[in-house]
Amino acid sequence: MVSSSALLGIALVELGLVLTPGPNMIYLVSRSISQGRRAGFISLLGVAAGFFVYLAAAAAGLAAVFVAVPAAYTALKVAGAAYLLYLAWQAVRPGGTNVFAPRELPVDRPRRLFAMGLFTNLLNPKIAVLYVSLLPQFIDPDGAPVALQSLVLGLTQIAIALSVNGLIVVFAGGLARFLSVRPTWMRVQRYLMGGVLGALAVKLATDRSRTAAV
């Protein structure tokens, strides 16, 4: 149905993305520290809903667009590689964002926490690029139906994202205290994730595979 190499590929891409500071991580850490783990997990449910919106769109028709307009596939692949390089630079550049030193947020009700998590994810450029440009790279033109492959790859991405973000919610406070007095660990994390994202960008840019057929 979906090859192990494709599953590993999307897993590595998502791991690199989810461990790189972005809107989702910043919001979840800030909310968990300022309002507690319960608020963090409610916010994470909203983030999860955003992932499923993207997954439904990907399974419903992105591949058909790529088949009809091959140039769009190439353009999105280049854009995806460029964005990964940008994230890699953001991770390693001097003075990069310290996500575990978040701003204080006002106390909000569960419905608002869920909605803010949802819209933070829907408006997150990392997730848009992931589903529009990166995920299609792992679809096999000669394999199972494109929609089914998109569903399996997307669920793999979502499982990793929610697992990592769930751990971040649980340990946000402890990590903030740990990293505040150990800046070397933060630098190691930044350079490691920057290297992973840079390598993925090069692989994506040099991949000559064609878009999947419907």
C-alpha cells in the first residue's frame, strides 16, 4: 500500500518540522506554561483538528491538480525545498527564537483554547507547505490509489506531530527551566534540527521523480 521508505521519509520530515520552533509549538508552550497542562491539551485538540482539515483536502484532490498541471508540482517542490532551507537557517542563525521563553497569555475558556489551536494550525505556513508540497513527494505513482496513500502518509504525520506536541505540553514547564540555565543544550537542538531540515531540502530539490498519477 505505502512503502516503508515513504513512511520513513514523511516521518523524518515531520520530526524535523515539529521539533523546529513555529506557531504551533510557540502557542502550545506558552499556553501550557501560563495556564497549565489541561489548557495545553485542549489547545492541542484544536491543532489536531487543523491537521485533519489539511489531510482531507490533500486526500480529496491535490494530486489531481498536480497531474493536470505538472508545472505546479515542480513549482511547489522548489517552494517546499526553499522553505525547508529557510527553516534550517532560522534554526541555526544567531539570536534564533527561544520558544521556551514564551510570553504570558490571558486565561481563556476551553472553547476559545480549541479554536485558537485550530486556527493557529490552519494558518501555520509549515503545515501548508507540508501538505501542499512535501507530502506528495512520497506518493508512489505505481502504488495504491493516491487518496489512500495520502491518507496513510497524513495519518503518520499526524501521529508523530501529536505525540511530540503532547510531550511538549507535558514537559513545557520543566524544559523551560532546564534550558534557561543550559543554553548549550538549546544550541545543540537548533543545529541538529537545522542540519536535518537542510538535508531534507537538498533531497527534495534534487529529487527528479514525477508527480503521482490518479
